[in-house]
Amino acid sequence: MIVYTPFWETLQQSGETTYTLINNYKISSATIHKLRRNYPITTTTINDLCRILHCGVNQILRYVPSEEDQTL
């Protein structure tokens, strides 16, 4: 399962807010909702967040093994 816990920590340290992401950088409120709920987001969005926050992917998301993962 992909979790976005690192994103919230990075966002807090950056001085940006969800308000500035939505209003200054045009990140949709639906994307913020997905991040809050650990729902899937696109790699394009991950790229945009890395550019905005000047960080690496590991500062946006982390993989955590979970029983909820789909069977392969």
C-alpha cells in the first residue's frame, strides 16, 4: 500500500499549505483528498509535487506492505 505520510511532513516543512497548492499551483482539491485518504494519484501529480516542494519521491510517498494489497 502506498501511503502519503511523508508528503504531509514535507508540506509542513516547506512553508506551503494545501491552500497554496490549490490556489497557486493548481493542484486540485480532489488530489488533496486522495492524498489524505492514501488513494492512488498519477505519477504526473507526484512529479508536480516534487517540483513544487523541491524534494524527492521518497519525501512524497512510501510503500508499506499491507493485507489490503490486491492479490498478484
